[in-house]
Amino acid sequence: MAKSVQFFALFFILILVANWEMTEVEAKICEKASQTWSGKCKNTSHCDKQCKTWEDARHGACHNKGGWKCFCYFNCK
């Protein structure tokens, strides 16, 4: 009985550590203005698709930062 309690306690701790590690990795995303987009960014889904296909980004979105631009999001290096 004591060994099964120890096993479940260890298993629970490992799950917590693994979850913390995944959260840490997901938080490290860098934003960069798209290098391939031209003109105003009016449709986030088009920006997202272009960032993923042309710039190998994780995501893309339109933001108004001195004008509507397409921004791509990458894993930070």
C-alpha cells in the first residue's frame, strides 16, 4: 500500500513538473513585423496564413502599431 501511495505521489509531481515545463516553453514567443506582407493588414486570417506559409511562423495577426500591419509570431531563439 505504501509503495502505491509513493508511486502516485511521484507520478503527480512529474505531471506538475511536465506541465510547468510546457507552459514555460509556450510563453517564449517573439513578435516581428511580416517581411512578406505589403499594404494595410485588414484580415487577420490572411495574415496568419501568410505568416505560416511564407515565413514559417507559428501564427500571424493584424495589429495597429503606427498603421495596420501584419505581425508574425515565432518561437524565440
